[in-house]
Amino acid sequence: MPEQRGPTAAQPIVRPVHAGLLGVLVLIEILRLVILLGWRDGGRSTE
């Protein structure tokens, strides 16, 4: 991403909408990791 210079640099880079999208993406990544680890580690332990 190009660096923002000038007046826009004073604004927070992450806006509320982007923060929400980032939150959703992070949750999806965490869920993916949990599911993958669950399948690999405890697929048998649930039975």
C-alpha cells in the first residue's frame, strides 16, 4: 500500500468500516485454525 502523506496522514488508517472487516477476517482465520487443529489433533477425541 502506498504511504499516505499530507493531511490524510493525520487520520487513522483503519476506519470503522475497515476495522469491522478486519475483525471479521481475523475471526474467520481463527475459526479456520481451530477447525484445522481440531481435525488434526482431536478428530478421534470427540468420539
